[in-house]
Amino acid sequence: MSDVILQLDSISKKFDGKDILKDFNLELHRNEFVTLLGPSGCGKSTTLRIIGGFVKPDSGRVLFDGTDITNLPPEKRNVNTVFQKYSLFPHMTVAENIAFGLKLKKKSSKYIADKIDYALKLVNMEGYGGRNPESLSGGQQQRVAIARAIVNEPEILLLDEPLGALDLKLRHDMQRELIKIKKEVGITFLYVTHDQEEALMMSDRILVMNKGIIQQEGSSKSIYDEPQNAFVADFIGESNIIDGIMVKDLLVKIQGVDIPCVDTGFGTNTPVDVVIRPEDLEVVSKEEGFLKGTVTSVIFKGAYYEIKVLSDGYEWMIQSVNPAPVGEVVGLTVLPDNIQIMHKPASDDEEVVRDE
Amino acid sequence: MVRKLKKALSGIYVTLIGILLYAPILVLIILSFNDSRSRVTWGGFTLDWYARLFANSQIMDALWTTVLLALGSAVISVLIGVPGAIGIHAMSRRGYRAFMLLTNIPMLNADIVTGIALMLWFVHFLPLGFGSVLLAHITFNIPYVILSVMPRLQTMNISVYEATRDLGAGPVYSFFKVLLPQMAGGILSGFFMAFTMSMDDFVITYFTKGAGINTLSTMIYGQIRKGIKPELYALSTLIFIIVLIILTVFQFVSGRRERNKTYKERYNE
């Protein structure tokens, strides 16, 4: 039994002549929580629907456990989907909804009853079996949808922005619950979202997508700490992205100032993109900072102040626990460790970085 | 004082409208029990006209033809219209607009134009008779079915269909088990609409029926020259009461569904 459960082999898909996926490759391992993260229209939902069998790729193959399932209809695939809009059957009770797939598989009624109990317990909905789906709240409906998918014991569970319609508090609860469910059932989860916080919190592995191409792939931490291009840096969390010149190893020039960093291998005097996270910048007196600028605004955000400092035409964003006086000239410092250097993309289309 | 006057006036107004709308029908109903051929004098209560009605084979034939036509055309229009609506719904925006326009035209078109056009068409290809009238009725009924099913389709969550496929159901099973039950309300109202439209039609039927067969409307029209017999008052009364019963039941059922909905919406997020 190989560790790779699903493989997308150079999948391409066009809608109305527009490329949605271009030569797309993806491998899913057993018992892994993978998230496809990207803005709307980036191809993440199409990828999911291709795996679910609802969309046929124009070219390329879908391999499930080594077998080609590209032309298999959805009902013949050992994957199940949790849809964004719950999609419960309104004319059936919660229990009947959950039993739907099992009845089709001609399971015994004892087996089905046991499974319904197990699934309701798993999603924390005991006692709701006789209820009508439309009498449930959005969060409860989504739990039922998860239960309905999981009782079929799929090897991969596909989740298409399942928490998109829920409010923030409920979304946080459901995120924790999803992790719990994932641990309990021990199958592969492929999760699609545009919410970077959600992706960072839940995933073993994140694939950041844009324009039908994987921009970066890696763990939550590596994606947040070491974005490989401006798109990823911008999409994941908030970032200051600015033009710089790599003077030599360990030294980068930003706004005419040489600042020590930890990156090497960019050559000498190479134009690069520099990323500094707002929480990594520190406001100091103007004599102490690498950079000097005027504080243009300070906004209290609860856990921190969001400070904007205008320096040489670029507005730096800083998150700090201390406020700064608006209108005054201050200095900015950053630790060498917290400077992330990225190659400039050679062209717009080449906003692509592959891990290999 | 002014309030009282306002209330009284509005009461009078509504009563007046009610009388204008229903007095003629009330007169018709009373006349159907009138033991006199006169339309102005009351000759005592009788059920005689009802007895004669059921004994009159000409009227009974026409009634049978009318009901058969209404049922047949409504059923066939549903069978054609429902898949049609699903197909149109699945089209691109432009295709959808074009086909909905095509659907609307026959409904807004003057009956006489449709009637003559169908007649011209039919005389070339098939003998005029029950078959040609049935075809004509199906033709004008399909749009009504499509129009009453379409709103249901639009509010339906299409991923429900995908969910059934996802859970292991084939396309046919998904359609009958999940899509059809959700469309049932729209299909039912489409059916009744088609049924009523067929019952009601005179112009198109008149042009496409040929000799030999009659629906109630064409038969009554044919009798106008000889003077309308009181049996027909009895028949009209019966039809009115049947329609009233169907309408009341329908109101009751859909009214209850509406109440359930608001209840649900209250508890939904």
C-alpha cells in the first residue's frame, strides 16, 4: 500500500476559453490534511470538483491509489464531498440524510442505525436524528453534511469552503471540531478555502494557488515565514513588500540603506522583492533606526496598534503593542532573521514557484 | 366620527365589489334551481335541471371530451414541460433568456392567431378531431408548466443533486429521489394551471376541432342560436362549485406550507 492515495497528473481545464487549471499536478497522502488556499477564481474549487468527479479535465489524469479514475462518474468514486451550501435533502430527516449513501450500498438496517448513531456522536449532534434539516442552524446543518459524508467511509473527504457561510465565532469552533474529526476518522482531508487563517490553523500542508497554478506548497509555518513570491506574501497575512537590491550575501539595500539579513545565494547587486511582516518591524527613535519616516496614522486594533510610517514614498505597516506619536519622525528596525528575500518574477506569468 | 365614516365607506366599497363580481354567478346558481324556463320569474325549487343534465347525452359527451382533453393535455404538458424547464435552466444565460422568450410568446399571443396557425398546420398532416385538439392544447399548455416549474428550479440548490451523486446514486435515481420531490409543488401547480387553461379554452379548440367533437365551450357556443337551456345553468353551477373546492384545498395546502416556511426561517440563521 503506497502512501500516495491520490494523484493529479498534469490536469488542464478551460472554461469559456479561459485557463482555470494549467498543467496542474498534486499528490495527496494517506491521513493528511491538505488545504488549497487562494482567492476566488484561482482554480481551487475546480480542482476539488475534478477529484469529486463533477468536472472532467480537458487533459491529464486523476489517479486514485494508482488506478486511473478520470472518466469515473462521482457515484463510483471512493471520495465524498462536503459542499459549501450544506446541500442536505430538505424532504428527509437528519437520520435519513445520513443513511442515504448507506442505503444505496444496501447495508443492513442494523449497520445503518449504528452508523447514524456513531456519526451524530462524532459531529456532536446526538438526538437530532429525527429533526428536519431546515429547522437546524447553519452550523448544525454543516455538521450533518459532514456526518452524511463520513459514514460512507471515503478514503478522501473533500471540503469545499464548508465554513464559508458561518459567522466568525462558529467558524472557529468548527475549525477545532474538524481537526478533532479528522484525528478520529484518520482519512485524508482536502480542504478548499480562501481564508488564510483557517488554512494556517488546520492544515498539515498548504498549497497556495493563483491563476490555476500552485504558487507555493509547504507547512503552515514555512508558508507564513518564508513566502517565496510576492503573491504568497501578500495573500498570507499582511506584509510589507518592497523593491530591494541584494548587494551581496547577507546584505540587502532597501530605500538606499544597507541592512543586514540572513539570505545568501542571490548573487551581487541583484534586484529582489523584500518581505517584512508588520509585527517584525519595530518603531524606535530616528537615530536608532535603519529607516526614517513620518508616522501617518495609528489605529488601535485591540491586541495591537496598527501604525503606518511613510518613508521615501513607501508606507510601511507596523503592528506594535505600543502606540507612536502621529506626525513625528521615527526610525524603524528589523532583525536580520525577519527579512525575507524573494526573486523578482521574470514576467507576470512567471509568478510561479514550485517546491522541487 | 370620521373614522367611523371611513370604515363604513370602505365596507360599502368592498361589498359593492363583491356583489359586482359574484352576483351574476349567484343568479346563475339560483336559476339552476328554478322550476321555470323563464329567466325572470321564480317558479319554485327543483332539481329537475340537474336530472336532465345527466340524461342529456350531448352535454355529457362534451363534458367527457373536455375533462379527457384537460387531463390528457395537462399530463403530457407536464411530461414535456418539466424536462424542458430543467434543460432551459441548465442553459447559459443567453440561451436561457432566448428560450424563456420563446416560452412567453405563445402565452401572450392572441388565441385566434394560435388557433388559425395550428389549424392550417394540422389540416395538412392529420384529420381534425380529438387528436388535433389534444395537440393544440398541449402546445399552449407547455409554457404554463415551464413557467410554474422554473421558480422552483431557481431556488433549488443544485449541489443537492451533486450531493446525491457524491453519495453513490446514479443520475436517474438522483432525479427521481431528490430533484423530483423538491419540484413537486411547482409541477402540481403547473398541472392545475394547464388543466384549467385547457378547460377554459374556446378559440383554439374551435379552430382545431373539426366536425364531430365538441368540448363544453364549443357546444354551448353552438347552442346559443337555439337559446341556452337551463341544464347548462346546472352544469355551470357544478363546474363553479368543483373549481371552488379545488381552489380552497389548494389555498389551504399552500397556506400551511407558507406558515411552515416562516416558522423555519425564524429558526434559521
